[in-house]
Amino acid sequence: EQYKDYRKALERKDIDVVTIGSPDHWHTSMVLAALKAGKDVYCEKPLTLTIDEGKRIAKAVKESGRVMQVGTQQ
């Protein structure tokens, strides 16, 4: 299925993990939303644009207990 709003995909109970390959400025909000929805997350580099965003994500990962990975696809 295709969605115009990524949050609709996060509502699905049959999805356990998401891959985030959006423009860089969307990474933080999408990662946080996915973790809040109980999904494991793989996000392309760069994960964040600021140190504060990285701290927010680290806190969310710890609180959610979900798996979070960052990498590059080249």
C-alpha cells in the first residue's frame, strides 16, 4: 500500500519495523513518531541535523526499548 501521510503506515499493527529514507530535515520527527508507535527503526544518514535532536532520539530509544539503527546505502 502507499500512503500520502507516513503516520497512517505507523498505525498498522502488522508493521514491526520502518526504514526512513526521507529528506534529512524529516528524519527526527519520523524517527520519534515511529518509536512512539512501537516500531523498530532503520534511518539513513545523517540521523539528525543538531546535537539536541540526537539527544531526543537517544532518550526516545531508551524509553521505548525499540531497536534503532543508522546507516548508509551506497
